[in-house]
Amino acid sequence: MSILEITDILGIVAFALSGYWVAAKERFDLLGAFILSFLTALGGGVLRDILVDRTPYAFSHSLPSLLVISVVLISYLFHLKKYLHFQNRTLFIISDAIGLVSFAITGAMVATQADFNFFGVILVALITAVGGGVLRDMLLNQVPLILKSDFYGSVAIITGGLVYGADKMQFMNTLSVLSIFIFSFLLRMIAYYRRWNLPEA
């Protein structure tokens, strides 16, 4: 299994879990939880594949859908909702950060394989990372997180830039991807808990 496939799987599972968290918080029924988890976990990847002109991975392979279904069913059957303290967003923030960084990496890697330039790589990284979350927030009639706070999209852009740089220096390997993942994940967590925000317009 390639690094790209591993990070993609990690992102799908993490975003499916964050989608279920939001569905439980909003008291959605099981179908609503499935829909929200599917959108959150697979939306960004579908947009990524459309941008690089290839058949969406989620539509041509069964693994992404099986992962989302498994996450939702396990969360439901094991009554994960009981452990989701809605005033304590730690579980949501961690799973969302893992999904954000994983998908930013996969988006950037797919873009570099398609020979996109620097701006193309960071744009695809951003869209892959936040696309599912934007669809989730729109479905809930909320302003997408990327537009208002938490240094959220900035982490995806930085991650895409790091992947582009590593690729140009021919330093893309398991160690470099893991290093970028850890750095970007810690950056997201620090930004959240220290309430880093870009200046308002």
C-alpha cells in the first residue's frame, strides 16, 4: 500500500468520524449521520479528482464507502455518542485535524503527480482538505469554518507548500510525509488552542 493510499484512508476515517460527531451533536437520525459522514469524508477527494481530470476514487473503488459505513456503524453500535461531550470539542478537533492534514497531503501529492505548478498544488491541497467540511457546513446552513476562523485553511496551504517543496527536492518518502503530517497536525492543534486567527477583512 502506497503512502498516498495510507494518508487517503486516514483522512477518510478521520473525517467520517468528525461528520458523525456533528450529526450526533445535531441529533440527526442514522440516515442523516450517514449522509453527513459521506459528504465530510469523501467530498474533498471527489473535488480533487475532478480537478486533476480523473475518475473520482470514491466512485471507482469500494474501500472509501466501506470505511465511512464502518465508522458510522461502529460509532452507533458502540454508542460513541455517550462519549461525545458536546461542550468538550477535543475528539472533534483531533479527528478533524487528522482529516485536514491527511487530505491536504494527498491532494498535494496527486497535484504534483499531475505536474501542477506551486499554486495549483496548494489550491488542490486546500480544496481536498476543506471541501468535505465546507459541504458539511453548507448542509447545516452554517458559514464554513475556513471562511471565518481558527487558522484552518492556512494549515492546508502550508501543508501543500511543504509537499511541493519536498517533491521538487526529490525528498518525497515515508519519513518526509510523516514529518510533514506531524508538523501540520501539531500546527493545527496549537493554532486551535492558542486561538490563532488571520486578521479580519
